[in-house]
Amino acid sequence: MKKLIFAGVGALALIGAMRPTAAADIPISPYRAAPAVMIFSWTGFYIGAHAGGGWARKDMTAVPFTLAGATIAAAPVAIDLSGWLAGGQIGVNYQEGAWVFGACAGHDRGPAGDRFRSPPALRQGRRRLGERQI
């Protein structure tokens, strides 16, 4: 009888050990993530302001050189610039899917806007009201 009980316990243990391997054959449904929910949109109206300032100082000293027996040295030059700039902007955007359409306008003014300009060679063809073209 002991042999029969021992064989029965052994058979149950063998069946119990084999069962997890059968679970590997069970088909499982693939994981599907929930669709992304858009919580942000560029659609809307905006208005803003900006202000700032700038300053610059440049000291230029040329290296003297000799030309036809004469030593030529340019006079040292110091440039001091400073000023402020202020303005605002306004606009509207509309988002359709991954595309954003919009319009905006802005204006700024201040003495820095006139002093910190690009060199004349870079602004060919641009003209301000009341200003002759350079």
C-alpha cells in the first residue's frame, strides 16, 4: 500500500510539474495601448509685450604700418552705444490635426532700434518712411 501511495503522490507531482509548460501554448491577446488623447492644442488667440535694452563699447586701435617710407597710424576710435527697445505682438492660431495655421503682427520701437541696425550693405532696398535709401 505504501508503494501505491508513493506512486500516486509521485504521479500528482509529475502532473503538477508538467502543467506550467502547457500554459506556454495558450494563445494570449496582444497588448493594445489606448489611443493617445490630445490634451494640448495650438488653437487660440494671443497677445504679448516685450522690452529690453542693449549696450556696446568698442575700442579700435589700428596697428601702425609703413608706406613709402612714412609711418601711418590711424587714430584710435571708441564707439559707445546704448538704448532701449519695447513693443508688442498679437496673433491667432488654428490647429487642424498636425497642421497649425495662423497670423500674427508685431511692432517695436525705441532708440535701440535705430542704433543697432545692420550695416548698409545688408539692408539694400529697405526703406523707412522719411528716410532716404542708402
